[in-house]
Amino acid sequence: MTRPVMRLLPYRFEQDVAAAPLYEAVCVCGDSEDCGEESGQWLTPHPVEVWMRAHRGDTGHRRFRRAFVDYADVSH
């Protein structure tokens, strides 16, 4: 009787440097529900930080959900 042989192939997950990452923030502060204002998507974090400071100054809101999105290249 023969047994099947299984080989595990190692996978590598690397950031795809050909695609630019995206940064954004959403205000999750508010009295009865989240504010929901969004910074929009940017190619660097600086405009998002500028938007958060301005939003804090305008509204007093202090809590934001930040997101960084990149692209992955998977190979083995």
C-alpha cells in the first residue's frame, strides 16, 4: 500500500512596492452615535493627520479609526 505524500510549499507575503499604499481616517466620536466624517484617501499619512487636527479643532472630537491599506504579492 502506498501513502500519499503531501508537501507544504512555503509562501512569502511581501508588500507590492509597485502599488502605493493608502491612508485614511474616520471620526468615531460623537454623543449618541459616531460622527462618521472621513478624511478621504491619501498617499501619505500627513494630510490625514492635518484633517484629524482640523476636525478636532472644529468639533472637539478626539477619537478616530485610522486605516493603512497596502497591496501584497504572494509567492512561493
